[in-house]
Amino acid sequence: MKALCREFARKKGRNNVTVDDLINAITPKGRASVPDSVKAEMLQRIRSFLASIAL
């Protein structure tokens, strides 16, 4: 992700990049790089946590 950010900043010009630009450019690539199994496990952990504090 760091390399993608650097490449984006080089292409656009270091002084012309905002955090919002980086987020919009990098988010889809970041989400795609996380395996579905990891996403499913994290969702299950979040659900379990929320269920435990809702008592």
C-alpha cells in the first residue's frame, strides 16, 4: 500500500496530492488485496464482540 501511495504521489505531483485523493485511489486496491476468508473472520469477530456487549 505504501508503494501504491508513493507511485500515485509521483504521478500526480507531490504537492498536488491530498489525503482524500490517496484514499479514493488506494481504497479499492486495498480492499481487493484482503482475502475473503479474512474479511469473513473479521466480520464474525465483530458480531461476536457486539453480541457480548449487548447483554
